[in-house]
Amino acid sequence: MTIKNQLLKITRSVLNPAGYDIVKFKTTYPAHVIRDQLERNRIEAVLDVGANEGQYSAELRKAGYKGKIISFEPLKEAFDSTSKKAAKDGNWTVLNYALGERNGSDIIHVSKHSPSSSLLPMTRLHNDAAPGSEYLSEEKIETRSLDSLFSELGITGMRIFMKVDTQGYEMLVLKGSERVFPSLSGLQLELSAAMLYEGEELYYTICRYVEDKGFRLVRIIPGFVNRSTAEMLQFDAVFFRK
């Protein structure tokens, strides 16, 4: 018996007669929920699409995920910040472009709140629900489809999980990944319940789309809430193969 188990046995012998017990702590913190799903589904590589400053991938690492990460971030300042975080991590690569439906270039709107930056115009609802998220400038960026670059990533044959947080641009990312879909084991998509960016597809359209591709919904993670109405405007949906 290990020292840890001996201490646990002794502690339980004191607490149990008083009606208490010690159980393994299970957190509902989003990164831990995702880490658990990655382990259950034996994921070997994570595509972090819309990495911003690397918050998502950094939290996954803290939660214990040790597999390969490839982050995609088009904004120069956010890309530099993510690259610094990944510099000491030999299994984390950062690429300076956006994923979309096709290869080319585009103009992204840069928000005062950097994670709200988008290739799409922001609606009044978003501005009203999140004061301080207004656009301040524009930046020319490179866009590529996942279909066109997948073979360059060095993850062919791995069990792959793709997270997409692109502020209303999720459907175009998915459409640029259609040939790759058979190689994906799971998805995490930020979805909107109301129109926050002009021209975006809402949650029900995207859910039907990925379900038709052979995925099933396994988890909902609460997201952006309008504080004045208590209405949830965005949430993350996690899908795995049926």
C-alpha cells in the first residue's frame, strides 16, 4: 500500500464514524471538462482555431493535456502573445493565419476586447450586451482552408479534436474542412443563440450540419451572457463521432 493510500485509510477511519467521507474531486471547470473528454476519446492532437492569445491551449495544458496542439491566430499582436506562451512547449505550434472556406487574404475587424475580433461586422446586440467590445481598427490577414493545409500539419492518422472559436465565422471554417472531416474525432464549437455578427449561422444550423457529418452532441459549456437580460447569447458545444 502506498503512503498516499495509507493516509487516506487513516483519515477515513476517523471521518467515517462521524458520517463523512473523502471522494475524488471532479471539477466542472471548462478546461478540465474538455481534458476529460479528450482522454476518454484518446485524442492525440488538438487544433485550436481562433487561438487569440493562447488562453484555451494554455488552460488545457494546466488541466493536464499533454498531446500535440496546433494553434491558428491571424491577428499579429495576439499571434505574438500565443507564440511566447508556446515557445517553451515542444508540442505546441502556432500559425499566423485564419482558417476559412478558401485560401486568400481578408480584412479582420479588431475589437477593443481582442477575443471579440471577427471577420464579420458586429451587430448592435453584441455592442449593447458587451460594452467595450466595439471595433477600433482593421488588419489585413491571410486565410487558408484546413482542407488545403492538412497534409502539412504532420497529424495524419492521429485522433484529432478541433476547437473553433472564430466569432461568427465557424460555419466557413467547417466548410473549408469538409474533406478533413473523416479525420476528425471531435469538435468544440462556439455557437451563437442570437445574431451577434452579421451573416453568422446560428446554433441550430451548425448543429444540424455537424450531425449530418457523423457527430453527436455530448456536452454544452455555458458562455457569453447578456447581463441586462440574463440571456445566454453564446455557448460551446462539444461533439464526438457517433
